[in-house]
Amino acid sequence: MPEKLFIVGDVHGEYQMLEKLLKHWQPDEEKLVFLGDLGDRGPDSKSCFLKVFDLVQSGQAVCVTGNHEDMLINWLSDPENRMSHYLGNGAKSTLESFLDQVFWSA
């Protein structure tokens, strides 16, 4: 296992930025670590979550849950009471990316 770390935090749904950033990662020399906040605010949270999930599942990366993932999980467990807080922190863009705007056009 590589001794150096390549640490990424606060992607916030910016998938294109994530892809550009990962071009600088040297897998043979660096362990990839995500510090959470993969979603919310940016336009493509779904792709960010899926990319990091694939990297973690393949053993190429580890991911620590951030406060934005906590907000998503809390909202899923209690949507009625957590929606206002989550919306105030960028939820709309994340939910749109996962639901392909079906939810929001109704």
C-alpha cells in the first residue's frame, strides 16, 4: 500500500472538476482518500457518488462521511422534519441529479 496520500474533500457535486483532479492522482504512489461532502450544490452529485463508490468498491480509495452525507442520511430517515435544513444546504441539486428532475417538474 502506498505511503503517500492523495486527499480530496468537498467535491460538492462538481463531477467534471473531480475528473480533472483525479488526473493528478498517482495510484502507484498515493492512496486516494475522500473526506466527504461529495454532493450538494453542484450539478452532478449522482456521478460524484457513483465514481467514489466504484473507487472504494475496487479498493482504490477510502471515503470518510462528511456533514453533507450526514444531512442526506438524516433527511432520508426523517424527511418531514429535515427537509428545510437539507434544502438550505444544497439538497435540491443532489436530489435533481439522482431523480433526473422528475421530482422537481411535478
